[in-house]
Amino acid sequence: MPDTQKISPHKGSVYATLVLLAILSPAKAFPESFDRNFTYEAEADLAHEIGYADASGWAANVPNQSNGFLVYGPYATNWGAGAGKAVFRLMVDNVSSNNLAVARIEIHCHDSNRTIAAQDVLRGDFAQPFQYQEFDLWFDLTLCSSDRMEVRVRWLDRAFMNIEKVTVHIDDFVAGQPAIKNFTLSSDAHVQSLVRRAIEGLGFGTYDPVASQIRRDGPNASDLVFVGRHYMAWIDQTGFYGKMNGLWLLNGASGGSLAFLHEDPSTHRPISFLGVAEDGDGAWMAGYSGAEHFELPHEIAEPDEDPNGNGLCDTDESCQGSACVRRICNWYGVNEAAAVTDADVPHWTACSNNHISWARKLSATVSEQTGTSMKLVYKAPITKEADAARDGVQEGDRCHQNFLFADGVRRPVYLHVGYTLYGDRNYFDRTYQFENPAANPGFGYEIWSVIGGLVLSKLPATQPVKAGLFHAVRPDNISVTGPVFPLTFPADKWTVRLPPFLPVQDETWGWAGTSLSWSARGRASRGDSVKMESIGPSDNDDTGFCACYVHGGMEIGGAVLHRGISLPIAIGARSIETTRRISFPADYILPFVYEAEGNSLSKALGRQEGDGWSANTAADSQGHLIYGPYASHWGDGNMVAVFRMMIDVVTTGGNVATIDIYDSTSGTVLASSVIARASFAQPNTYRDFSLNFSLSGRLGHQIETRVRWHDISYLKVDRISVFDR
């Protein structure tokens, strides 16, 4: 529908207003660092299809001009092949008559006639009339490295507009392998080979030699890879504020024995323990911006979201006073390169345009190393990242703009996010801290907290190693009530979680008040369990996780830095720095091995003989040669026990022994097999006998492996080994 209301002052009438409102402009963000910067004054450095010189800029008004390019040019040839943003400094006369687009800002490749970035600027995107406001437009020059480049403002003839200048910031892009931080007990050459396998296994491209087809959204030369003895982490510093977008678990060995715990069984491709490109296809998850989710529910109304005028978004906008029940207006977060594209979360996809460029370099503000650890911190602006459409239209207005305070003014606020990575430990620490600059009023009344966490996998999961991670839950210290059966999850005990067969909504756990562990097998064993604990100085109770069917991911986190506990904070202050510790327990390393002569297995007859336990027909009578270990820590699921045994004579017949798996708790034989003399190929030579069994539904039961000797032949047992299958 065409706009029928055009509001504009006469030419040349705004100069005094510009001076006054420049004084009233909110504080600017901290200065960003780019490789190169170019400033183009609107009236002097750029060409014009329409408009006139006005104060310090170039303007157009509705009575005297028709739509067209207010500025275009400068046909630059020195931008290179990197990426960056153009900052358009604009103003309009009226910000409230409607919320239609008043201009379109563009980055255009002149020679190939290709527009590589564009964004509509809505009337409501402006905070104040007659006040310059900066609008960022991110772009990537991959397709236009040899073109003459233009910045353009297409004026749409709906409001007076003045443009002062356009500033272009460029980061050069260098393809190649990330820098490696080796904190292992292995050689640089061995670690290099592991890193190459891991990052190429994500599916973004090959690195030897560096190929032109390496994608900018994958690991690149401005990123880093941390390698310790227990994990390898890709810290993505291009397009992300140092976000861990790849994580591979390692076996803790030294030298050339350091290896991945999880590989594709057919291709031996290392499998990341996070959701980004976990299938080796270079794919980003549609419901998330990378492998960690941030969302800050925000309760201050934008223009047109507050019919009753109380400054909030209410469940019933006809309410007054104490009868009003506030609700979320919008969600804030961090503008990073991977846009949310999942149609199931339209409030997030509304802000999917104009994300930071993949090649944007975002260096750490803190980078410290010891002999065994590395600390990194990044300073991320908090911006609007999801549009709840409380004004009735999910048009993505004001996306990526600064934080909205209760007085209606947008100002920069920062979330410092970081890691402490350890070379010799099986955990890392994730840190969070707010900074409220000195020019701001108090901060924190407007939001709930920082909600979200690590995204281990998409959902439904496609990698078997992660598909069952939420199978069993173990709270520490206190029992937890969950949203699925059996509803109560006792403290210090693994309990199988029973989700609905066809879930229709997110399964969210929060405010557990204790650390939580998850396991695919109901035990704290290496490679199939993960633990999260909050270890900040305070405000540690909101631990949780989400089987997030709407976003499509498996998240562990909860929320940190809550209003009423860690917030609000004063002018110029920082919140506490809080910490989540993510660990990969290795209480048990499979297989479970029980030596026959050892103390873990009981004996009803026989004797120790060298490396085993034996019986013979001259000295012993039939019975259980060995039994035990009454293990309650094997977890559940399908398993196999391998009995290693020998006999002395293989030429006569008969059944030598019976092996079985016995559930001592329920008094049930789970599996058994009769071992015939003919099963042994050679005398006095060990042979392995496998026995498959299932512990499903028997979590915590005491399980025995048993060898019943039949007293017809000498028999020696070396050991029994128990594996997952």
C-alpha cells in the first residue's frame, strides 16, 4: 500500500535543530578496530541523483524531490577482497507517523552490477527526529574484489532525510588454518596432524594446500585452535566474539598416542561434540547463531508496543496500574555472523538480515597464558536480536540496535564473554560479565538474565555419540523435579529420563539449584557423559538444559546474571564475573576389566595360577569358579562381556563351563552360554568368548559375570572384560 502521509520541513530549516540534537546524542560505543577505514562526506565525496546541500550533509524533502539515489559512489578500488561494514549517518524529520521504509541503504559492485548488501531503514528505526543516527550495513567482498565499489542511499520519498557521511570499515581476509595453541604433551607435528583432521572434518574446505574454495564461515587464519590433553577447541574469532564453534574430545595420552575419542566408524572423520557442522557437511544450525545460544528477555516497550503508556509490554494492554502483568517485549543478544533461519522461530528470523560479516576479526580484549592454561575474554555489544512483534508486525524493526533503557534511549551495554582453557584438565570454564559504561544510567532493570548455553547437537540428533546424551540425568547434592518422567530425579544418582514419544514443545529444565550431569549410558564414563556446574561468586542456582524442539537443538546451560541477584548494576559498573564449568567426566574408562585372580571377582573353588584362576578335576568339584563383581556402575544399554579362558585338552568332548551375566538385584540371568570343549582350537592357549547382554531398565542394579565350571576338564580364566556395544 502506498504511503499517503509525507511529512517534511522546508529546505534549509533544520540547521539549529541539528546543532542542539547533536549535543543530546547518546554515548557512542567503544572504538572498534578494523584493518582499514574510509570516510566519505555526503556533500563532497559522493555523487547525487537527487537532493541538495543542507547543513553538514545532503538532504531531500518530499515537496521538492522524487524518490531516487540521495548519494552513490565513490567507485572505490581500494577496499580489497575482505569484508566489513558501512556506517550511514542519517536523520529524518518524523519518527512516529508510521513505520514504513524511508530509505534503502546498499553496497553495490559497480562493474558487475551486483548489490551485495542491502537493508531497508524504517521510520521507526530512528530514535529521535532531527537527530543523526548511525546505521550499520555489513557486507562481504568475495564476489567483488576487482570491482569499483559504491555505497548508496535510495531515498523513498516518504520523509525529509539528511545524510552526513558514510564511513566504511574493512577487515582483510586471509584464508588458512587457524593458529594452534599446543598445551599437550605431544609434538607440534602430531598436534598439527590432529588439528588438520578435525577442522577439515567439519566440511568447510581443505587446508593443505590452502585452497581458494575455503569458505569464510569455517575455521580460518584469524581464528585459533586450542589443544589440550583432553579436548581440542576451535575458538571462532571471525564473525563471532570468540565463540567455541568446534570441540573434539581427546584421550588424554601423550606423544603420538594422543587421539580423538569420537570418529566416524567408516571414514574416521573426527566428530565435534558441538552442533556446528557435526555431520561434516559445513552446515550451521538453522535455529542458532553458532554453538552457543544467548538471549536476554527484555521488558521495555518500543514505540507502538505500549498502548496503555506504562512503558512496558503487558499481557493485556488495556490494564492500568498494579493490574498489569508485564511480559517480554523483545529479545536481546549478540550480533554474530550466523543468522537464524529456522521458520519455527520467526521472532529470531525477523532479525536475520544484516548480521556481522563472516570475515570480521573480533580479537580478544584479554589473552593470558600460563604453562598449562589460556584465558580469553571478548567484549560483545548487547543488541536487539529478535522481534516479538508486540506492535503487530514482525518486520524486524530496530534489529541489531543498541540496548533500550527504560527512559527510551538506546545506549551501548557490553557482555564480556570468555573462556579459561586447560591443557591438563578435562574441563573448561565459560565466563560472563556485564559492563555498563559510565555515560549510562543504571542497567539491569529491563532484562531477566542471560538465558541459553552450549548447543551440543541439533535435534533430532544425527550423530550417535550425542543422540543419547540426555538419556540419563544426575543432579548433585539435591533432588530435582523435572518436566518429564519420572518427574523426581534423586540427588547423586543417575536416573533415566523418559521424554514423550512425540514431543510437541520444548523440554526445558531450569533453576535446578545444583550441578547437573548427563550421560548416554547412565554413568560418568569418558566420552559419553558431560557435566555442568555454576561456580560464580553468587547467583549459581539457575542450572538447566533444554531439549529444544522449536530451535532444534540440545542445549546445556540455564541462565546467569539474573535481575534481582546480580542485576541491576550502577552507572559505570560491572556485574560479577560468573562462570560455568563444562567437564567431561572420566570416572570410568571402558572397557571394565576384571582380572580373574584379582579381588573384584569372588571364587567358590580353584586357585591362582600365574596370571589367572584355575580349577582341575583332581583337586576341585564343579561350581562357580568365579563370580562378581556386583557392579552397579556399568550404566545401561547394550553391552558385551568377553571371557578369556583356556583348557589343557581339546580332543575329547563335553561341555567345559557355562558363562552368564546375572542381575543380582532382581535375581535374573540376563544372558548365558554353554562352552563346549570343541570351542577351543588349541590346548593351553587363551581364547575369547563373547556374551551379549542388555542392561536396559537396570540402571544401578548389581551385575555379576559368572563362570560355572563343569568338572570335566582343566580350566583357567585370565580375565573378563565388559564393553559397550
